[in-house]
Amino acid sequence: MHRFTADSERLAARIVAASMDRLRAEPPLDGPLSAEDLSAAAGQTITPEGIGGEEALRLWTDVLGTACISVDHPRFLAFVPGAPTQAATMFDLLVSASSVYAGTWLEGSGAAFAENQALRWIADLAGQPAGAGGTFVQGGSAGNLSALVAARHTAAHRHGAGRPRRWAALVTSDTHSSVTYALERVMDVDVVPVPGDERGRMTATALRRCVAALPEEQRAGLFAVVASAGVTNTGIVDDLAGIADVAAELEVWMHVDAAYGGAGLAAPSVRHLFDGIERADSFIVDPHKWLFAPFDSCALIYREPSLARAAHTQSAGYLDTVTDVEAWNPSDYGIHLTRRARGLPFWFSLATHGTDAYVEAVETTLAVTRAGADEIRDRPYLRLLEEPDLSVLIFERIGWGKADYARWSEALLRRGQAFVRPTSHRGQPCTRLAVVNPRTTVADLQAILASMA
């Protein structure tokens, strides 16, 4: 099973050929099947004697893979899709084949070096200091949790014996669910909601007013404020500069969830929206969303990485040989220990194409989004619910209810036209388009909007 044989050679060639076929082809827009249908088509795949590599590959390419919706299809516009470059996707194959453990510098120094250069590019876009750095974690949920653990650890160290009975963090109703999940269910701290403005943005004025109204005990337990730079549902960016001012006044950690929107840092046309992120204590950006990397990859960056290292470094007899030395161990900056070199495909694509190509690609999606907003405004049966800050269009079909959106969405996917899902905004049903794929065109958006007439 572990020796490379003639059978291995044939199977490898078939897998590479299947991978190349997928890269050459237009991404399919397939749809899910029920467990019953998959069971009938695939049968029992795990058996004592095995079904053989060729049969397992056939089942994937003919049955199981076709029951998955390809996020890189240009009309996959639901949730937050992705559009990995071919260079990133191909290099991902080599990363897996190389069996790199990327938790420590000792075992993966080359991988850590490359990943750190990719992190440096993002940190520079954000205007973070030269010492800023971090690691790549699985996704935004792990990145947000890791940053908030570091924030609380830092606050606890600062308070010493005088630490509060309960900790608390400031968020808004539009803050990503992973943040409130991390705070409430994992960390068991209080979540303090800050009212958003008319667009749902957290502002300095509302933040100050909220804090002033808190009971003294809760105010004493504040350790973090979480801002959003690209709310998932609307794409809106909070008042980062104002929030940075208030965080400094309160002496609390400022974390910015830019998992989706952080790619906008590369685009001159919207870079001003991120002013203030250079003062954040931590922030995240997911390259697998709008920076053209394959799943799964979240860049987690700290202004002062030593604070994160103090919070996350694990101690054990077998680990002391790597944690007791001055080396950049990626496992020291997040909630992980075992770690895949998940930032390498992103690094390889950046190194291959250059950062100018990334700027152009992000600006392309922004231009398509702005044209899409014009298309919505021009159609009397549609109403744009928020002016787009970045590349999300949230809008309603006038007169439709929740069931209408569901039927329309299902029909789009059933006929292979697009994958768009209903959502809600301020309690009302609507839909949204998230444009992160440079291959998505204005014509694609026009056809989708026309289907709602």
C-alpha cells in the first residue's frame, strides 16, 4: 500500500489526467443529490478488500464529484464563492505530494519562509508595521477564534490579579456568526451588541455611546472590539478608523474580520474604505475567497506577533525542542498544532503571476459589481437594498416573498444557469450576488436579473 508500483504509476497518471481535464474544462455547475440517490449510484465504497483505485476514481469523476457544486463557476454567486488560479490549484497537488508538516520551522522552514512572504504582502497592503506577521489557518472561523484568544490572553496578562469576573467583546448584529460563536460558545464571554448606523456599520459614535451605557462591571471586562471589513451579507465595511480611535481610548484589542473583503486592500479604487486597519491588533483575510487560492486558507496577521505567540504556544516534553528556541513556528500563532502548509498554493500563485495581476483581477470584479448595481437600478421590478462598498450586490425582487426566492433559486440551478441563494436583510427576504471571480461578466449578471422579470 505504501510502495510505488506499476499500479501506482497507472493510477497516478489517471489522477493527473483527470485533474488536467478539470483544469482545461469550463467549471461544471452541478447540483446536490440525496443520500439515497448517491447510495444507489455509488453503492458501498468502503469494503474489506477494497474496490481498487481505478474504480474509486471512476466513482468520484462520474458520480460523487458531479454531486458537488463547483465554487469557481463564473455564475456561482451564492455565499462567498472562490476562483483559484490554475497555478494555485496545480501547486496544491504538489503540496499534498510533498508531505510537508508546516507547524514548525524545524520541519517546514522552506514552507514557512514562503508563506511568510505572502503574509507580508497582505500586511503591507494593510499598512501594518514591519514586525507584523502570523500564520495561515483553516478558515475565517479559526482565524477569528485564534485572534480573540490572543486578545483575551493579552488582556488577562495586563489585568493580572485584578482581572474581571466576566470578559466581554463588542460586535454588531452584522458581525459574522463565527465571531459570536467563538465568543459565546467556545470562549464563554459576553457579547455586547453595538447598534449599526443606517447601513449597519459600526461607527465610533455608536461605539462610544454603547460603552458609556454599560454597567461598570461589564465595561471593566471589555477586552476586544471586532470590526468587519466586508460584511458577508452586504459587503459593507465598518468605520475602521473611528473604531481604532475608540479601541485605543478603551485600551482594548481591535480585531478586523476581513475574511471576504480584505482582498479589496489590493484595489486602489476601494483602498480608502480600509483606512484604520493599519492600527488593528489583528485581522484576517481568506485567500480562498477573493484572492484566488483553493480551499482552505485564511491569513491571520497580528500587529505584535509576540502577543499571539504567548497565547498559543503549547508546551510538552516532545515539543520543547522546537518551542524553546527562537524560530518562527506557524503553530505558535493559532489554535492549531498539526498544520498543513495551506498558504503555499496562494504563495505560488502570487510568485507566478505577480501582485499587479492580483490588483487587476480584484479591480475587474469590482467593475463588474458596479455595472451590476446599475443594471439593478435600471430594472423597475428590482430594488437595490445597499450601495455596494465592495463586490456584493444585495437586492430584492419587488413583490416576492420567501417562497418565490426559493423557487427561483432552485430553478436557476436546475437548468444549470447559476447558483444564487435567497437571504434576508433587516428581516425581509431578498437575494444577493457575490462577485469574486474575474471570469464573471456583466452579461452573466444581466441574464440572472432578467430571469426575475
